[in-house]
Amino acid sequence: MARVLIVDDSWLTRRALAKILAADGHEYAEATNGLEAAVKLAEFQPDVILLDLVMPEMDGFEFLRSYQSRAERVPVLVLTADIQDTTHAKCADLGVAGVLHKPPREHEINEQLARILKGDDNA
């Protein structure tokens, strides 16, 4: 099973994702924005990051830009309500492993995590 960092400012979304992850046997930690996520990366050492884009203090795009400079990177799966092609393209340019629309469905999360954990982190 994997260690997953959930980064989302919505308590409800974090709870839903935590429930999905726990049911599949994954460990998880939570952060409410990109700044908290940067701290949790070192503490929790996740295998995968589930990242919202619209958050206070440091949004998902800012986090991804700062994250690109890290020598050791783990795959990032973006969860967003934004369905614009430009948003998907921007995420791809920033190296994400995939994009899922909110609210995420349990089978989508599980399928994407399985794909990423097998080493196929290209969406």
C-alpha cells in the first residue's frame, strides 16, 4: 500500500479522500495548502500527492512550480473542479501524473493510484 499526501483546503474533500484511501489500505496525511504540503513532504515522505489547485496561501500551481526544483519528486495527481483544457495543459507542463475532476469517484482514485504505483505516472 502507499503513503498518500492529501492537499486540499476543503475539509469535506479531505474526509472523502481519506475514507477512500483508508478503505484500500493506504496511509495518508493531510495539508490544507501548498505551504503545509511542503512541510509534510519531509515529515511524511509520501509515495503520491493528491493536490487541489485552488487553495489559500499557496495554491496548487504555486506548489507545483516550487516542487519542480526538488531533486526527489513523487507523482502528483491533481483533483480539480476546473475542466478547462488550458488548466489540464498547464498541469501537464508542470509534470503532473494525472488530473481528475471533483468530486472524485472512488474507482477513479483507486485506478489512478494503481497506475501511478506501478510506475506509469504519465497520464
